[in-house]
Amino acid sequence: MWRPDRASDRPLYQQIATNIEQRISLGEMPPGSPLPSERKLAQQLGVNRSTVMQAYEMLRASGLIESLTGSGTRVCRDREGSAPRQTPNWSRYVESGTLQPNLPLMRRIREGLQSGVPFINFAGGELAPDLSPNDAIADIMTSHPFREPLGYGNPQGYVPLRVALASFLLEQRGIAATDESILVTSGSQQSLYLLTQCLLNPGDAIAIENPSYAYSLAMFHSAGIRLFGLPVDDEGVHPDGIRSLHKQHRVRMVLLNPNYQNPTGTVMSAERRIEVLACCEELGIPIVEDDPFSLTAFGEQPPPPLKSLDRNGTVLYIGSLSKIAASGLRIGWMVAPHTVIRRLADARQQMDFGLSIFPQWIAARLLDSTSFLPHIEQLRIALRDRRDVMASALRRMLPGEISFELPQGGLNLWCRIHGEVNDYALLENGIRNGVVFVPGSVYGAEHGYVRLSYARPPMEEIEMGIDKFAQALYKSLRT
Amino acid sequence: MWRPDRASDRPLYQQIATNIEQRISLGEMPPGSPLPSERKLAQQLGVNRSTVMQAYEMLRASGLIESLTGSGTRVCRDREGSAPRQTPNWSRYVESGTLQPNLPLMRRIREGLQSGVPFINFAGGELAPDLSPNDAIADIMTSHPFREPLGYGNPQGYVPLRVALASFLLEQRGIAATDESILVTSGSQQSLYLLTQCLLNPGDAIAIENPSYAYSLAMFHSAGIRLFGLPVDDEGVHPDGIRSLHKQHRVRMVLLNPNYQNPTGTVMSAERRIEVLACCEELGIPIVEDDPFSLTAFGEQPPPPLKSLDRNGTVLYIGSLSKIAASGLRIGWMVAPHTVIRRLADARQQMDFGLSIFPQWIAARLLDSTSFLPHIEQLRIALRDRRDVMASALRRMLPGEISFELPQGGLNLWCRIHGEVNDYALLENGIRNGVVFVPGSVYGAEHGYVRLSYARPPMEEIEMGIDKFAQALYKSLRT
């Protein structure tokens, strides 16, 4: 992003005004475009608000922008010296479309993170830079000469990666699958998007755990899917819950995250897996089993995945490298009956013409490399240590205000707040204090829960972050 | 894909039957799944049809599959020895969904190419392996140590790539754009998909050239967009056409491919560009300018892009590396007003959580490398040579049957067939003869046109391919 040059002789406000003028003249900010508020632009550029005020004043004087009471500052529609032309009404265009904007709380978090101010980030569901197998990946790129064809790839994904995934799934998760029943995706988000766009119709009902990360996905709203929450106990969801939802709403799919569930961290019991699978087989409802965290197990491995018990093709299994290697690779997978795989692979051509060969080539070599399992071992230990640092800081700084179960895997700690608190106020107080996290209502919970991810910030900032969070919480509690 | 082992002692039909049995027991082919026809499976596996018949007979005898008159062979729903469970009705699920299957002719071409039989491919709109900068890319991967963060990237795309694109666009296309007005995409297909899903509503009308590759994109049908064709003359589309379509249908967007248009190869004249831009500015209709081919110019460069003339942010400019470097990279871009870029970047998070860092990192280095422009020079010469070989073969083998204009850039030659011919019959005759191409009706033309791409097959096969095409054409002409 452009920033003014502090070493220059030209005053900062003039540099800012010239930059905006350029963007207007290039058509990057067409007539009618909104300008950021003075406060926000000052924050982004790291200057005083008065500097931005001066710049805007200069642009107003030259007739390029106008400030309207109540609706902020905009690029003028009628400019002096220019022919009275029209321009597309972009603000109306961007309010069109089927893909809905993301949830306000999620956008607020991202806006905070992108503001340029440093934050301790307990909101991001991803690994810190030092937890990824950086050296292994750099090594793959330099030591294996790249000689793959550079044309459009196989719509179902690079065959050597599918072959590597078939052994990985068998060895690590007990899932027997041939490469023809595997679809490589750019991650779980694309897997879920494809399932939604290819197998469900607007108005269809699906059942999810309550709370569930699925509530945070604007994608389901965009597709007109009705989400119904299943009650969850210590062992996970109960088949009776599925039966009764199905009776009421003719559920067309059940989406489950049985291992270290996002956000609660719970693990579905082995008995419940068998019962839930039998129930869905009987009702003829597909289960989407999302399993991003299982390899992070801090102690014992979780019970076998539903997919490993599935003999009738009831389970669509979703996994990815995002939470166990690197989210920036953008590599995920789905295991499903051939008819489903073929339908999804064909439809994806409309969205993006398939995946890049490069991350697929790297992922195939990473899965096959001797350093991958040692990396997973290290990751487990590092995540457990982070969890412990966060948990003890929480216990020390907020002894009576919150409670939580210690997660046995995954990236997240799910806290219940004992006092009464409003999610929006809590997040705003956090942002003001330099810490972000995800309020529980994003996941369908009542107000008074938060998801704190211990995987993202540098280890040495976790304690300070919890201190900031504790201050924000004290400020937000209604007494 | 699995194939029977010819070196084994076990008869082929037994190996085939065991493989299918395994897939059924793994749930990859759940009860009710269709099996391929005997003819098709025999072709795929490279065995005699009688071998497949024997395998199916064996599976029928063991009660695993059933053949129903008129509806082919399926996996049995009720299997002996298994509890009378249900399973999701997958054939109904795969018929659901918003994303429509691809066009029948396009699926037929892909089916042909994937059948395992060798084809001369005049259908693929991509570069032959030897036309891509393979060495430059392999060199980038080994000589630049990869040290980038591996987390979720910037939703708008990797910043160094956007900076590299800004200079590339300025130097090569005369487009002044800052990195903030650039969105990196996985190619033109994703750019168009995002525009459609974020800026248009179902039922909206858009204007396209007639014929246009846009007619081949099932994506527009999936989104419920109504496509209206604009008449095209030697100079491209005429503003009057846009005005009259707009009057009739309230067109919300105009999609143009002004340089070496796909499929016709025409170049819009400089005057027409100015007139069309002025017309759209006046009407307030955005222009989507798709410009994948301009750098392939065989002789003179095409006139400046509409985007370089646009001062009001009317033009959304789309480009990619697919036709000038490598389609397997999956790197494209869009230049648009900030409000549009931000809306699309936010919405893409729902689809795929952004792009992989690896192709972006490679593309940034490729654009900045000293070998990129020499590569483009070589590509131009190689494509022109291929065009000449194809054109002279066509003139020699089909002297009176077809006519075409020699394209001055791009990958495609657009032929008009003089006699009466049915597109479906012509394609089937081609497939039977070992050659594929795209019948013109896919692009909205009447029957009797074909698009022949000279970029994809090995240079030395072009002549043989035209021979096969000529035979298919003679067989298809109604005399």
C-alpha cells in the first residue's frame, strides 16, 4: 500500500492529496466512490488526522471530492472541465450478486488486522510462521527439478498427489480410498463451497453441530441453505437429534467436525460415531465429515473417522494441509463416491479451471518426504505448549470470570464468560486494546463465549495477549 | 487410473471384477451407482469388450451388480448378506445444485480426450508444452530460496506480484494502475466467475460479441444471466448495437475481447474502441475487457486497450498468464475500481480462502525476470509458424470447402465450412478419426463453423490432424 514519503520536502498533506488525485484520474476511484473517513485514512497511512483533513480540504477546493453531511466524503460526480459523462453506479453494482459479504463481526476483525496497527491475533485459525515446515518446502523446491507439464491439469487434481493422499489417508486415518475417489481442492473452504453449489439447492436444510464454525460461513447464506443446529453433549451429537431435525425439516446433509471440533474442541466418542453413521445410513442422509485437526492430537489419537467405518458411501470426507502444514499452500481434499467426485470436478471448471500445478506438486512431495511425520510430531508438542501457556495465563488473570475445558488437540480454546457481556462491545474493547479473537455468537453460540486460537501469535506474545484480553473483558462486563 | 496387470497370471476379467468389487466395498461406488457401458470401460482399460462382459457377468452372478434393460448396469441396492440399509440417493444429489454441468459438446470433447485413445487436439485453448517458459520457471524455483510466510495470504493477492503486474501492465499495455486496484485471480475464468457472482443478479442481461467464447461458459447459465449477442463487423462491435440492446434489455455489462477475439480472431479498430468506450460511459454500463492474447501479436501490436483510455473507471480489465506463459500456473488478474476489487476479494474468501502463495511467487519472479520478454518473442514466432502450417494444410486439403481469415495473433483459426454440416455429426466423425476441435455452435455461431487451435498439438502433428479433420468433414458434408 502507498504511504507518504517522510523524507521528502513536500508536505505530507500535499503528497496525500496528489496520490488521491492520481487514483481519481486513473479511474481507480470513479465518480461517486466513497473515501475512507479521516480517522481511518490517518490510521492506515500512519499520519495525524489533521494531515488528512488538510489533504481532503485541498481536494475539496479543487472540486475533486465533496463531503456530504451524514454520508461521508465521495469523489464528485460532476467534475469541472470534464464532459458531463456518466459512469457505472459502482456502489449499486457491489451491492448486487449472489455471494453475500462476510459476517459483520468477521469483517470487523479483518478490518482491525489490516488497519496497520499491530495486534495480538487470537482470531486467525492458522499456524504461526515457525510452526510450518518451511525448510522442508524450500528444500523440495530446490532439490527436485520441476519437470511437470504446465498445461491445464487433471480436473480432479494432480495424479501423484492423489496417489500420495491415498497412502496418507490409509496410514494416518485408516481410510481406504483409491485415487479415483479423491478430489484435490484448494482447501476445506473450496470443498464445502463445491458441495453446497453442486449437491444442494436453495432452500435445502442441513444439520450442523451447535455451536459450529459453519455458522460463520457466509457461503451457506449466499447459497440459500437453511442451517439447523444439533445439540451437542460430551460425546458429540446424538442420533436422536438428527432424527428429530430430519422429521421436522427433511435435512439433506449432516455436517460434522468430530475431532477437536471448531470452536468447542470436543471429540465425538467412538460409540457415537457408530450410532450416528448407522442413523444417517438408515435415513439416507450424507454426512460431511470435516477433519482438519485430527493429526494435531496432543496425547491419544482420536477414534477412527466416520469415513473409515463407512461401507456404503454415506460419508463425504474433507481434509486439508492448512492446519497441519501451511494454510498458504491451499491444498485440501475430499474423499467421496465417484459420481460425486466427477460432478464436483466438472463444476469446478466453471469457477477456476482447476488448481495450479505448483502447490499440488509441492504437497505431493511433502507428504512423501521423510520429514513430514517428524514435522507433525514437533507441531503437536509446540501446539500443546502454546495451549498450556494460554490456559495458565487465563487461569491466572481471569480466575473467576471464565471457564474452559482443556482441548486435547486443534488450534482453539473455547471460553465461557461467567458474567454478562455483549459480543460486539467485547470485540471493540479488544481491538482498542490491541488484541483480536472471535466472539462465540459468530459460531451460533449465545453471547458470552469466545474462541481464542493459540496457534497464530508468536509464542512469547500469548501471555501479553491474554492480559489485553482480560482488560477488555473487565471493561465489557456489566456489573 | 487403475488398469489390469497384463503380466499377471490372473485373467484380465477376474482382475477387473475384483477391482470393481473393491470399489463397491469401499463405498466408492455406493448402491445404485451407474457402471460405465461395456464398450466405454473396455476403451478406458484398453481391453476387449468381451473381457469386460465376462467381468460384469461374474459380478452379476455374485449379486453385486444388476443390468436393467434401458438403464444400463448399476451396483445393486439390496445386497445379499448386508442389512437392508439405505444410502444417500447420489444420482439425485448430483442432479441438484446451482452450478450447471458443462455444455454437452464440451463434455463430449473432454470425454474423448480422457478416453485413453490418442487424439490430435485442436480443441484445447492452451499452449503446447514446448511453448511454455519451462526452464525459466524451473530456474526460479531452484535459484531463489523460498522464504515467504506460509499463512493465509492477502485476500487481494500477493503484494510483490501486484507490484510486478502494475509495471508489466504499464510497460506492455499502457495501463496505469496501482497495486491497490489489482486483484490477482487464478485466471480469467475465476475473474469472470467473481464478476458474475458479485456484481450481477440472476435475470440480469449482459451483451457479448456474437460469436463469443462467453457462450461456451456454463457459468453464466448457472448464475441465471441472460446473454445477448452484439453483431460484429471487421472493426469489432458497433456502439449502435450496444445502444439498441440496452434499450431493449437494460444491459448491465458489456463483455468484450477486443484483441484476436475468441473464437473469430478479429481485432477491434482503434476508432471503434474510442466510440464503444464513450457509448458505455454515457450509458453508465461497465465494460469487461478480456485481453488474454494481445502479447501474442504476430506482427503489429493491437491498438491500445480500452482500459488505457478509461479515465472514469468504466472498464474492468482482465488478463492472465495462461495464453502467454502457462495455463497450469493458474495466474490471472483484474484491474478495476477499488470498490469492485474489495468486494470481489472479500467474496472470494467464501469460495476458496484466497490463492496459493506458490504460483503467485513464481509469477512475480517470472514477470520480473530478464528472460520473460525474450520468451514472449519466441512464442510469437512459434505461434505464427504453427498458424502458417495449419493454414497451408487447410488450403491444400480443403481447397473449396472452407474459408478463413488469417489471424494476426492468438491461438485460434476460425473456419467457415461452405457446405451444409451438422456440428454434432462433424465432432463425432472427428473423434472417430482421432482429432478434436470445437464446433462453432458452442460459441453461439450457426452450424458450419469450427474453431481450430494451432497452439496445443505438437507442431509435427498439425498437418496430420488437418488431414484427419478433412476426412471427418468430407464424411459429414450433406451432398
